[in-house]
Amino acid sequence: MTANDFLQIGIYLVVLLLLIKPVGSYMARVYADQPNRVQRIGAGVERIIYRLCGIRADEDMSWKRYGIAMLVFNVGGMLAVYAFERTQQWLPLNPQHFPALSPDLSINTAISFITNTNWQAYSGESAMSYLTQMAALAVQNFMSAATGIAVAIAVVRGFARKSAKGIGNFWVDLTRTTLYVLMPISFLLAMLLVSQGVIQNVKPYVDVPVLQASTYANPVTDAAGNPLKDAQGNAVTKPAPLTTQTLPMGPAASQIAIKMLGTNGGGFFGANSAHPYEDPTPFANLLEMLAIFLIPGGLCITFGEMVSDRRQGWALLATMLVIFIPLAIGVTAAEQAGNPILHSLAIDQHASALQPGGNMEGKETRFGIAASSLFTAITTAASCGAVNNMHDSLTPLGGLVPMWLIQLGEVVFGGVGSGLYGMLAFAVVAVFIAGLMVGRTPEYIGKKVEAYEMKMASLAVLIPCALVVICTAIAVMTPAATATVGNPGAHGFSEMLYAVSSASNNNGSAFGGLSANIPFWNVMLSVCMFLSRYTLAIAMLALAGSLAAKKHVPESAGTLPTHTPLFVTLLACVVIIVGALTFLPALALGPIAEYLMSAH
């Protein structure tokens, strides 16, 4: 690694930490039980929304009511997105006259966006109308992010409240998240991105002359539009002139802002944030990376303030950084080292040395290796999935890092809301293990952790792990799935493992060598996305409901301090060990095997 690599990582972390504290404190006031100045600013708009929707804002919901409201709202959103996708050919704002998506791709995309996964088995600029992008996908970018934050705040209330029956009101939390947090920050970010060149319009696509005319092999089709083949079964082609290039247009900036801020990750264009219309400059790239971690990091501060012990929030944030920083350095070092296969070839006079330019395959020259590698670590540590380079082109060890970050449950910052309540599940497990070591009933934030809480926390930790290993095994044994793999051997296995890991942990990024738009992948990944998102959320709401009903336990000499470096180390070890024990055999068959074969 170079000094520039460390400088970019360092600048990013310093700016992020400067932003996290005020954002976290602001969100604590947004969700406070007692009215305050922040809430009074939009109180009139809130009352209008509640009146129009028939919401009783003063209702304090039990965890079951809260969970049912969340599920009903999200299933309704799924049906709305599905309807837009299946009827977009008849709806306005479709200047390219895109047809409807297939039923299996439509349901996959709908579930993907309501679960904050944004797995995309389609290319945005060649499949989705402007109306579908704005009224369906962009809306769910807001709603799925707001849902995750609402659940996280409900879980925090479970720790903060004493002998309470309720954990808040889902509709109020959803409304306040959208009005006070997501919309204002998204608007500001969208304006900054437009200033950098991200497009925002509803114009038809534009044909422009190319700088140098050329020819390409154009497939020949019959009267029915089917491709013709010769006697050997090869496609028949004929030379065709290439004199123009089609430039896609569209309302991109408004969707890019919330896709980053809400850790959604769904690109307006097929190349996602590698496309110059989504991420045109190094400053825009920095803004997008900051937006990904801004709310997940800020929620740690919110947690500390809501439980009246800021040290607890800083401890969770420190745990995330302890895991994230070495892995960010690791992926950067692997990409700077270059492709191990090329080291053995006499390409230059120093074949035994590192490649002077590192591994630039799949990366944009306007970002380079350092910014691309940092973006890779950030987007997979968070439940985002946006990419500014092609993960399928990463070196074996470089690809191992984002895959493992996803498999850790994306609690290293994680998605908006889901990262915090996922880390809290690990914290409950960590204090339980510590309690077993000293022979005492474990306590966390003044609440005893007993059998019921451990069951719920264990479900939250293990369900995504189980989905990954079971569904990857099913894919490996299914001919329809293996036929979609673009590369043989260990890398092909990594493509399937990455896809299932991404869906089961609500990330959305992929190794691009996998052709995922077939019924098998669309259906199976839909099941993974839905089960992982909602079973985990329901388990954590159940845990919150149980904790909220408990009395506060005063600290004693036997209480384990959960704000010290010792607990940060214990919590980080629990996260890493669960990931290592669960996925090491699969990783050994994929990226580790690929590295060993390429290095020798």
C-alpha cells in the first residue's frame, strides 16, 4: 500500500467521525418520547398526515402490533412496485417505450426494494421507465430505509424503557424518519451531486455522433426476430456501421442520493456508481461514501443518548471501526498487489515485483485503486450494494473481503437501522457469553439477559447464516443455477456464494459473472431477501418487547462494563468468530482456493 492509500482512508474516517456526532444527536431528538424543538418544527405536517391516514399518534404499540404494522406496510409497498413493473408499458414517463418486466423478475425486484436489498437482475437504463424508477423504486428507497430505522429505534426503546408495555408507534417512527431525517439530507445530497454532474431530467435518450466511426458484428435475424445460426451453430452476423452512441437520460440524482443515504444501493444505470452519470468526480465519490455510513454510524450515537449512557454508543461505534479498518486496508493492499497470475509472466523487467499499476481491471480511472477499494469495503460493510467498480474483477483476496463483510451480517455499520439492531443482537450474545464465564446472570444496559432474549438474539444472528449455506448448497446442486455461472472452478463457486450471501444479508452487490435473471435465481433470492429481512426484524422486536417490560437492574460489583475496550474486543471477537466458523469452509472452496491456485 502507498501513502496515498492510507491518506484517503484516513481523510474519509476523520470527516465521517466529524459528521456522525451531530447527526446522531439530532436523530435522538427526533425520536425522543418528550416533545422538543426538532419535533415541533414539523408538528403541523405530522398532524395532517396522521389525520389523512387515520393514525392514532398517541398509541404505544406492543412489539406484536409494531411488527404487524411493519409487515402490512411493506407487503403493500411490494404489491405497488410489482404493479408498476407489470404495467409500465401503458403508463406515462416512458419515452423509450420499455415493456413490462417478466413476473419472476418483477417480484424479485419488488421484494429487493422493500427489503432494502436492491438486488438488480436487470439494467436500469434498458428496463425501467422513468415513472417506475421514481414512483416505485425511489419511493421504496425511502420507505425501506425508514422501516429499518424505525425497527432500530423500537429496539433501542426496549433497552431504554423500564416496566413498559409498548415500544413506540411504527407509523410515527416511519413518518418522522422520512420527514426529519431522510428527506432533508437526501435533498441536500442530491443538490451536491447535481453540482458535480449527476443528471436529473426526464428527457428522452439522446443520440450523439461518436468521435471515431467504426463497424460492429450485427446479428442477423429471421422474419420472426429470431437469431440465425450457421451449420456449426454459430450466430450469423454482418458488419454494420457504428456512427452514433445513445446516451441515457433520466431523474438520476434524486435516486442516487437516497440509494446511498438509505444504504439501498440500487443503481439508476446498469453500471451503478461506476457510471459517470451516477458518480462523475472524486468529490462525488467521497460524498457517496460518506452518505453510506452517515446514518448507520449516527445511530450508534443515537443509541447512547436514548439509553442515557453515551459511552454505550461509542463502544458500538468503536467495535465497528475495529473490524472495518483492517478489512478496508486488506482489500486495498490486495488490489494494489495486482493479479497474482501476472507475477509469474515476464511482462516487465521486474516480474517478481508488484505490478506497478496494481489491479486496475474493472475499475474507473477517475477513482483509481484506493478510492475503488475503499468504496468496496464501505458498501459491503453497510447493507448498501452500490458499486463504483466491478467486484467480479477483484483479486481473489480482494474479493474475499467484501464477501466476508457481507457474511458477517453487515453489522459493521450495516444498513440504516438493521446494522444497529444486528450489532445489538451480537452484543446480547457477547454479554451472555461473558456471564457464563463468571457465573452470573448477564446484564446489558441495565437489563437482565435471560433465556428468551438469548433465543431471539440467536435467531437474529443465525437465520442469515443458515440461509446462505443452505441456499448456496441448493444452487450448486441445481443445473439451472450452475449453467448461469460465467467462470469455471473456484471463481464460479464464489459467484454463487456471493449472490446468496448478498441476498441473505440484504446487500445487493454481486460478482457480475453470474447471469441471475432466470426463474431459479429470481425466486430463490427473493425468498432469501424476504426471510432474512423480516424474520430478523421480528426477532429483534420480540427481544425489545421483552426488555421493555423488565425493570432496570442497578450496576453491582459483578456487572460487566459494556463501554470499555475489553467489551469492545469481546464483541468484535464474537462477530468475527461467528462469521469465521460459519463460512470458512465455503470461503476455502471459493476465494481462498482461487488465490492458492493463482499464486502457484
